[in-house]
Amino acid sequence: MDYQADILISNDDGIHAPGLQALKKALSGLGSVLVVAPDVEKSAFGHGITLMTPLRTAEVFKDGEFFGLSVTGTPADCVKLALHTLMPKLPKLVVSGINLGPNAGTNVLYSGTVAAAREGTIFGVPSLAASLRSFQKEADFYLAAEYTRRFAEWMLSHPLPPGVLLNLNVPALPADKILGVKVTRVARYRYRDRYEIRLERGRTYYWLTGEDAEVIDPAPDLDSVAVDAGFVSVTPLGYDLTQEALRPSLETAFKTWK
């Protein structure tokens, strides 16, 4: 089967997630769409890739029609495998989502949704990550899918700088309650995590739990603050973590080291 398509989509909620189905439906009007997604939920896997076990794929059908390929790996695995091997040539766009739950603030470092889009930028393909600010299992993805489609269409004719992706977070609100689109920056979180200590069959194990994170120095242009206020938040993200401003002073400090 020819797996070439104009748009590659993936996620971290798994190939059967309703957000992925809504995304494929919304983007189908922009061109051919190929789904390559994890076979099970792989939330918070970050940009991890699989090295010690083989990756296996399977064709998934819905209502008797080919829906996409499931992969026994991470979101980054899915995009890497698709762009490197499964697709004869690179697509025009990579879109990841639509995630159930926001991917804002420091969570962009943990997010498999964002990682899938980031992998697209590594290959030089324009990429977009999309999330809905809701944790309700029966959440309505329609509006988030419409905003994702609009941004995807814009990106097809407005190339971003190399290495940059767009991270989209949509409030779970009716259309008439959305205040607009705000271009944001990543919030810094102070986590209130804790590990519950549990015992099973005489062995201790630990379960991460705790409350939501608190935003440090909240401001209207932070991603999580904007989406909580009713705006669609869109943040340009890059994978180059170099702190350029520090390089000159560090070069001076270390120039005599041998």
C-alpha cells in the first residue's frame, strides 16, 4: 500500500483517541492525510524513542475503511518512522493531536503530542501540535479541530523559520465564548507533585500524584494564562535549547582552560 500523503498526523493519546479522529476529519479537506500513531496511549513520553525493542506496525480500519497505521512505539517514533521509511517522500505538513488536556507551560517538555510535532521540524517539515483544554472523556473536539484546520491551512502557505513549530491550545468553550487568538510564550510552572508510597506483595512502589502546577509570575501573554482566560493560545517553539546570550561570557570564563 502507498502511504504517501500531503499531511502526516499523529498523537500521544493512541490511534483510537477521538481527538485524532476529529483531527483527520478536519484536515481531510486540505489534502490527503496519513495517520501514524501509537497503538496505545503514550502520554508524557516526551521525545523518547525506542532503541531496545523492535517497532511493529499494523493497519487500522474503521467502518471498513483504512484509517491509519498503529505503531508499538512513542509519538516521536511514529513520526520518525513515517518520515524516514513509511512515506516515499516528505509530506507538506505534520500535525499532532488533538490532545485531551492542555500542553502548555513546562509541560511542553514532557508532552508526547509536542514531541511528535517537534520530530517533524527536525526533518524540516512544517509542524503543528494541537491540544484541547479539557480532561472530560466525552469532550467535544469540533471547535479545536476547526482551529487546528485554520492554522494548518495558514502554515501551508506561510512557512515558519527552520526548526520552529506552532503549539496550539484551545479552550473547551463554545465558539461565542472564545475571545480570540493570542500569540503566547511558555509559562513556567511550580509543580506540586508528590509520590504516593504503596505496597504490593511485600514490595514498595511509587505512584506520581499531586495537584495542578502553579504558574510562576503569571502574565496575559503566557500560554496557560491565555487559554484559561478564554483565548486560543499559539506559541512558536523551537528545539534549539542553546542560551546564546550566555555564550560570550562563558567563552571568556573558560578561554584559559586546557
